[in-house]
Amino acid sequence: MAPVVDGLEAQYAGKVSVRRIDANREGDLANRFGISAVPTYVMLDATGGVLGRTVGGNPDWLADQFQKAAGQ
């Protein structure tokens, strides 16, 4: 999934920010967002509110979420 995320990150540069966390090293953050499986993708708005989430590799969902987040 990394190539998909990297491509979307490049496509939406300046419109959508991507942050990757290591759930094992950043357990508090993982707990905050209810991450219990890897990979989990959480889409947040500018204030940190959860817009959507999915567990597992779903490139179509990610592309749709990036498009929505970019306001397109």
C-alpha cells in the first residue's frame, strides 16, 4: 500500500497531508484513534476530527478519501 499512499500524497500535495505512525512505538496515538490492526488508515479534518477510517489495504477507498479531503 505504500506506493498507493505515496502516489496519492504526491497527487494531492499542498491539499492533503499524510502522516505515518508506527503503532508499536506511538501506542498513545494509536489508542487515541482506536488503531488495533495494521494497516489502519484514518482520515482527519484540519481540526483532528475523524472523517473516515478503514482497516486493511483498500486503494479505492483511499483515493476517494483523498479526493474528498482535497475538496474535489
